[in-house]
Amino acid sequence: MTAPHTGTSMRHSEAIVDQFTRQAAQFAQSPTARSEDILERMLRMARPQPMDEALDVACGPGVLVCALAKLVQGATGIDLTPAMLDQARRNQQEQGLSNVSWELGDVTALAYQDQRFSIVTCRFAFHHFPEPLRVLREMRRVCRPGARIVVADSAPAAEKADAFNAMERMRDPSHTRAVSADEICALFAEAGLSEPKVDQVRLGLDLDSFLARSYPGEGDEQRIRELFERALGDDTLDVQPQRERGRIFFSVPVAIVGAQVGHAL
């Protein structure tokens, strides 16, 4: 069921695997992966029930999969990066969960039958997808009638998205494009989903730690620091930066978007 890769998509997949193999251990412990607030908001929107079968697309270190597994019959995580799945298995073992499975695979062509799952999620990965609509359509395909789809991702304001994305591509070459909450909702409509529910929140980070777990190109870390320095005055990046005790702290806008297949959520 996996579509053949073009040269461009293959190179991008290689960039993702390269970045997240190096980032795996740090990312697994990062505020992005471990945010309890965003995790709880996603679970509320997904409304897990004991008989549900859940799939988390681009599952990373498996934090959401493990949280779902405690509430549903079974939970599956799929990711492109073996090192991330190693972190996910470690997370599963630490929590003593037995109703979890992990798959190494391409999320643009999910190797699951139609209508396989009743919850399908994706957290902080849409900005890595060259074709997010293709992934969302695959997520919908594997959903049963009445299933819940929930996507969480960074979502800069439309007028600041270009600056935000330019910064993120310097920090992480596997980044493609983060879009506004309205654009994520438009993707849901294009995928044939009902009008979604939207929850918006900010994820607090500090610049030193943010860069310490990244692998930007030569000279790009300094360029990123300069962008944040300038953004202290006009917030061109939509990250509300502030200097405290000689360090820069900021918050990334996040949209949590959910829909129920065939129904309003």
C-alpha cells in the first residue's frame, strides 16, 4: 500500500530520520513531547472509550500512545524513525503497558485497512509533512464511522508564519511549514471531515534548551539567536519572547484541531 517515493520526498524522509535519530533522547524528554496540558487537551477532544482502537501518526517517543493505551482497548504508534520508536518502547516498558504496538512506516500511505481505528491522532508532526493533506486523508481513510481525528501542531498567525517557518527551517532542516489554525481547519474540510473543533494554547519554552536539542547548520544557531533578539521588540515570529535573568523565554502558538468522522465533534 506504500506509494513509491519521489526523489524529493525520499530526501525529505532521510532528513527527518537524520534529525530525529540525533534528537530522539532529548526530544523524548522535552517540554514539547512531555506537555501535560497539551496531552490532556488532546485526550479530552479524542474522548477515548474502553472499546476504542487508537492510532497515533508520527508518534515520536510514544507519549500520546501510552496515554491513550490506559483508556482504550488497544493503541498503535507509527513513526518513520527507528530511534524514536526505541524511545517509545522504553516509555511503554516504564509504564508496564501491554496493549500497545509500534510500527515503522510511512504515514503518507498507512499500511492499515480502511475503517480500522476509532481514534486517530497526530501531535507536533504536521509541520514536517511536505503533503499534510495526503497524511490527513490517510488518517481519515483508516477511521471508522464516528471515529475522532485530533491533530495538534504549532500554528503561527498567518501574517507571521513565513518568519516563524524560516526560523524553524534553520533550526531543524526537516521542518517544512507550520500553518495557522484556520489553514489546519481548511485541510480538514479538504479531507472531507466535518467542521472541526479548535482549541488554541501556547507552549512555553526557553531558547537555550530549545537550541541545545536541535542540530542547525553551521552558523544558523547564531542567526536564530539574532532573530529572537530582534523579535523581543516586535514579535515577528509570533512567539512572545521575553528576556528574564539574561535568558530568552518564549511560547509557541499551538492549535489542537479535532473532528468526528461523519458528525460534528
